[in-house]
Amino acid sequence: MSAPLDQPSDIKPVRRKGSLLRTVRAVAWSLIGLRKGSEYQQDVEKLNPIHIIVVGLIAVFLLVMGLIGLVNWIV
């Protein structure tokens, strides 16, 4: 018989400890659209999803600001 739903099981949450540089690299490769499947699996195992979201939002903001600056410089 299985354990009741209200009791914690033996499954513990995984502590993902990835470096900031690795997170930035993963987000940059994802924005470009070039990514190996094996590297993606390593990132899934090692990187914290919250860090990826924060770095992704910062990267998109910087990309948009860079494009706006480029357009203003050209025009």
C-alpha cells in the first residue's frame, strides 16, 4: 500500500547549483537558437530555473535596448 498524500515521501528536492557564467551562456545560446541536446540536458540537471528566468529577462531587455539604440543611431 502506498503512503498517504499528506505525508512527505522519501523524494527530496534537487539542489541545483550552477554558475552565473553557465546560466548566461545557456541563455545566450538559447536566444541565438543554437543548442546541442546533450548540453541542454546538462543545463536541465545543473541550472536553477529561477536564475534562467531572471537572466533571460535581463538578456531580452538588453537586446531590445540595443536594437532601439541601433535604430536611433542609424536614423
